[in-house]
Amino acid sequence: MTDNLHYEAAFEDALRRRQRPFLRVDEQRRAEFSGSRVKSFDFVVHQPDGGGWLVDVKGRKFPYDLPSGRHFWENWVTDDDVSGLTAWEGEFGPQFPAMFVFAYWLTLPGLESLLPGTHRFRDRTYAFLALPAALYRTQARRRSDRWGTVFLPASVFRSEARPVFPATDALPAAG
């Protein structure tokens, strides 16, 4: 399994085990709107209110180790991610908000007790936090011009991110 795909596979497993209806999107081909190619998202996830989320999963280690030290809540996305989700949200309408779901692979023991709705998958623990793509359109800061990336300041991220699976969203009993 490639480095990025385990995050999406873990999210899909969490949806299945919690019996949440979803549709996985084939990202191999970009769609075309008005003659422009648009980046695809990863999932349409049904919501109890009757609508659905258009989800782009972003996998990150938590914490993320760099020579400068440990980093928490990495939440950068590309300009292409934001513009693609914005285009899809416009096509689907307000019942289908575009969401970034950050799939954090918890790499230190004990972190799962700090985050609601964690999920074990293939001997790894993940936490899934969601943010509207609209937030990136209004509050993101430039991370890198060269790579075309933006991020939300930690204070905005911490106040706006919501668990995809609240602690009350328990897994069904096995067999």
C-alpha cells in the first residue's frame, strides 16, 4: 500500500464499520467543467440530514516529526484541492458541502484518549477531523508559492475542526 492510500483506506473502513452510506469516487480521471479540468474528490458521504459531504481525504502523521521538532495539526492543502472542491460544491449545491477530512495517523501511544471517534485499522490508530473547504477560501494563509499550498492557522483549525465520528458514534458489536 502506498504512503497516501492507507489514510483513505482507513477512512473507508471507518465508514463501513459505522454503517455510514458512502460512495467512493474514482480519481483516475479529472472531470471537465466549462472546458477546464477539475480535481476530483474522494468520497460522497451521506449525512443524516439527507444531504451529503463531498470529501477530500488528507492524510497526515500526528505528530509530524521534522528536524525543527514535532508539528501537530498539519492541515495544508493545495490551491488545486480548494478550487476543485469549490467547483464540485457549486455543481452539487448547498446540500452537499465540500469538506476536507484530515485523517491523522496517531503515531504516539495515548493520543487516542485525547481525540473522539478514533479508529483502528491495520494496526494503526486514526482520528478523522472535518473542515469545510469554504473555510480555506476565506481564512487560509499561504504556505508555499512554489508548491501552491495553503494552511489554516492553528487557532482557526482547533476552533473549527469537528470529529467526523463523535465519541457517541460507537462501532456496532462484532458478529
